[in-house]
Amino acid sequence: MPTNKHKRKASAQSKTKRVRPPGLITTHAKFFLGVGVFFIAISIYLLIFKAHDNAMFGLAMLALISGVVLTISAKMVSTKNNKN
């Protein structure tokens, strides 16, 4: 019996591909794309009309950052789904 039998078994098991369950953004990419654009529009509105208060400026920045991240991630997922 070879001495490295255990190593061969471990490498054979690690090559199995795990299937991840679909996430929320993956299943509803168009909806989250719209939500991201909505957050960006709200943040621009808050920056233009309500930015005289520090709290509104902070809320506008949070909405802008979350909207951009959500839009980019939903766009990447939707283009990946369109290729398949």
C-alpha cells in the first residue's frame, strides 16, 4: 500500500464543484437595479435641495454609496445571466 494514499484521496475530494444557492440579487437582478437607481436619484435630490443640514448630507452620501454599489452588483449579475 502506498504511503501517500491519503493525499490522493484528499485531492480527489477537493475537486468537487460546490453549487451555491441563488441569492436575492441573483434572482431579482432587474428589481435591485431599479432600487439602486432610485437610491442614486434620492441622494441627488437630497444633495441639491436638502444639503444645508449635516444629517441630510450624510444620508445623501449613504444613499449614493449604497445605490452605486447595488446598481453595479445588479448590473454585473444581469450581464452574467444574459451570457448563459
